[in-house]
Amino acid sequence: MDRDTSGLSSMATRLILAELSEQIRLAHGIPVRFESAGGVKIAQRVRQGAEADVLVLADGALAELAAEGHLLEDTVRPLWVSQVVAAVPEGTPVPALRSECDLRAALLSAMKIAYSTGPSGTALLDLITRLDLAERLRDRLVQAPPGVPAGSLLASGEADLAFQQHSELMDLPGAVIVGPLPGDTEITSTFSGGVLAASTQPGRACEVLDLLASDAASKTARAGGMRAPWDRG
């Protein structure tokens, strides 16, 4: 084998992909390494001709890159679904989040609300508009820098409520997860994978993508805060 199979991904899937890469190396003898950064930055790098084999991003961003010809046809597939959850600083009261009324109350009582530059942030802004709270919350919204977990703003005191993918908030120091958004306010993101057109070993890249989409990989994804698209448990 000439070199490792390389991949690019957004931060939301970073820990899951790190663990799966090690499992693939041990079980199948395929050395895999992923480099993760903010989704916007990764998409920019792909457009600039980054040399890699596999790409894992939120499906909307991946679809755009596929339409631009940066991915091999018929290799794009959904991998995992992630829920957006709310979190508060450790040691502070945990608000109820059982209904839309609870969510509205939590939003209105927060002094600063952290959100991400990724799809969860875009979806949260859309939700706030749908709840007719955009004007009331405009000056309270704090966007985390690209590649920085929104939950990190809780520990630093820059926010007292944060929303992001479960995989990025779970086990984050200083953050306590309240839970997923209730009922019709639920936000989910699908993360998909594909083989980059720039890959010099597309056959091996397809093999790695198959392993990432396997039932065995879905167990690791669930432990990391995501689930396979077919897993409704």
C-alpha cells in the first residue's frame, strides 16, 4: 500500500471518525487518517483542490460539492444522523425542555445564546425566526468561531445557553446537556460521505466508505452521539 487513505471532515464527526479509523486499521489492515476542521473551511479546501480520498460533511454541503464535480458520481451516501441538543454551564440550573413553551422560556431567559457556524447554527436561526423570536434575541446570539464548539462558550462565561450537535457537546468540560429540542422544534442533521474526485486510490476510498456505512460502524457512531439513518432507536 503506497500511503494512508486520507479523509477530510467537519468537527461534528471528528471523534467518531478517529475511533472508526483505528478500528478499520486493526480489523482490516487499512491505514486511515482523517483531518477535521470547521465545515466551511473543509469545503473551501476541497474547492481549492485539497488532496484527499474521502470526505464526510453535512449532507447539504456535500451535495453542493458533488454538484460542482468534486466527488465521484454514485459514491455519496448518508452515514449518520445527529440531533441538536441544548446545554448550559455546569453548576447552573437546568431548564425544562419538554415542550415548545419550555424552549421559548429557556431562550428568553438566557442572556447569551451560543450557536455554531455549521448546519446546526443555521437551523437554530431558522427555528428562532419560526418561533417569532428573532428580534427579541438578536443581541443575545453569539456565534462560535469556525471549528470551535459552541459549548466551549459556556465554560468561558461567554454564553449561558448553547445549541450544537450532540456529538460536539457530549463530554465537553463545563457543559451540561439539557436534552434534544422538543416536538416539532427538533433539529437533526445528516452527515454523508463520498469519494473525492481528486483521490488517487478511489477503489480503496470506496472500501473505507463502505466500512464507515456498516452496521459495525453505526454502533460506534451511536456511542459518539449519532445514529445510522435506518436506526430509529
